[in-house]
Amino acid sequence: MKATLCIDDAVGEHRRALLDSTGRPFRLEIERWSERDSRAKLDEIWWGRVRARMPGNRGWFVDLGLEAAGVIEPTRAAAVTEGALLAVRVKSEAWADKGPLLSLADMSPSAPRPDGPARHAAAKDDPFLRGVEIVATVTGADARRDVDAAVEEAQQRIHVLHGGGDIAIDATRGMTVIDVDSGSRASGADAEAFALDLNLAAADEAARQLALRGAGGLAAIDFVGMQAAKSRRAVAESFRKLLAARLGRTSEVLELSPLGVCEAAIARRIRPVRDALAAPTAEREALDALRAIETVGWAARGARIHARVSTQSAAWLELDPVGWKDQLANRIGARWAIEAGARAPGNPEVWSA
């Protein structure tokens, strides 16, 4: 599908979003500067040290030199023995308290082998752009506005459908549940046609939201009930195709049950947006403050910029663990002042004077 790529390379955090032909976001990627080179990304090749067999012989733990050990699934390969240094490919990024899922990678016998765990090579192509044709690339203030909107949308629970009605999204530990509600949507005399039209709109929005959030695992969509089997098949097929287009890959999507529930199994590949946003509270506030300072600096050229943050965030900024001071000065000039306030970490205050 055709898409617009929005790139927001803010001080402290790199963010990207893909927008569809109607301007709606459907993929989102966020990486803090503080975590660069400290996590295994999809389809990268790593050298990893096999550490121990998982309980129940469900695979092996593999040390990649990162905080969380990777997991390689059960295999007959004789190379997978405790202590072996293996070339592995990242099949799924780490999420929540789970380490990255790995598979054996093809590696030439003549390839140089490091002494210990290390990244060997980046992915051959960009997984974030798979299945899409980029028709435009946006940067600067416009990209920041669109990415900000995508981040906000990915955290909302209720999403209004075109023509009326809405869907509610709840993520639990085991699955993502989506409920479809007709709300104030105008109904006609034909109840079946009304339900079909509503459910097709809901299938479109559900597919977009699942892709936008980087959701994986089980998903269940509770559509409005329909009597005709033909209608249920049409909704399931529409959701199946829309989800594949948004994700850039197919997922297992079952037919609607007589009660109107559609179940889907979405293979986990990238980390969910909620995990990407789950920085330590002080760092999260500091990054939001830096982005706001830069944004205000674009709009108020030459003006002095002020920011008020919590004491915890101010301490993080003062330590400058990611080298933000030089980078921000290079972009807008060293014309900011940051003050600490007796407040809980949260939304920073930024203004120009």
C-alpha cells in the first residue's frame, strides 16, 4: 500500500510514523537515544552465547550481551549446545519481560567470529517499511505534529468510526480485546445491512489500530451480530486483508463465530508502542521537555526558552547521559533555561520569552 513516511528526529528520541492515503497513521516506531545499541532489532544478525536450556526443554537462553537474554526455539541443530557461540537472527523483538526470539542464521564458515556476544549485521531491508510504497517523506515541524498525533492516538481507548459508532480497545496480558458499538450511528430499515456496514468500518479501524500499536499475540474483535453467514464471511475477509496490508504480512484470522466474535493470531515481530514509551518516568518527562524546547525554538527564533520540570527530570537532564546539550545547541542555539519544581514527574512546561 502507498504511504507517507514521517520522520521526527528529536533531540533524545527518534520517531517515525507511516500515514495511509487518507492521512491516518498505521505504523509507529519510537527509539530513545539512551537505548541505541542496547536492544536487538527485528531481522538483525547477532553472535550469541548459548547459556542454558529453558525449563521443559522449550529451547535455549542465548546471551546477546544485552540486559535481556534471547530465546532460541527447540531445534535439532547440533550447534546448539551450552557454551556455543552462534550466529542468530532476531525473529521478534523483546517486549514486556520477554527477551527477543531468535533463530539460527546462515553464516559463512569463513566469517570472522568475535570473542563474545555482539551485533554482526543490521537487517538487509527496513522492517518498518515492508509492504508499503513511500510516496512522500515529511520531516521537521510537520512530521513532529503528525507523529505527536499518532503517539496520542495509539494510547487512546475509544476510536470513533466514520459514519458513527466506535470501537473500544483493551490490552490485557493475554490478548487484545476490541468491542464494536453502534453508538449514534444512523440505522435504516434493513438491520442486516446496517450491521454489515458498521462492522466493515470497524474492521478497517481495528486493523489500523492493531498495526499502529504494534500489537501481537491473540486479538478478539466483538462485532455487532449478523444473521447471514455471507455477511460474517465478508467482515472476516475484509479484516484479514486490511490487517495484512497494515502490517505488511499475513496473520491467522478466523471466521466470525455465530455470536459475532472474530479471533486473530498476530505474530509478534516488533515491540509494542506501549513498551517503547515505557521509559523511566524522569527520562520520559525530560525527553518531552527537550522536544518541546526544540519545537518552541523553531517557532520563536532568537527568543529565550524556559522549561519547568520535576526535580527528578532536572537531575537526569543535568547528568546529560545522551549528550543532548551539544545537540540541542547545534540545532537552535544555547538559549534555554531549565528550572526544577517540587512536582511529580509528568508533563513539562515550556514557553518562550
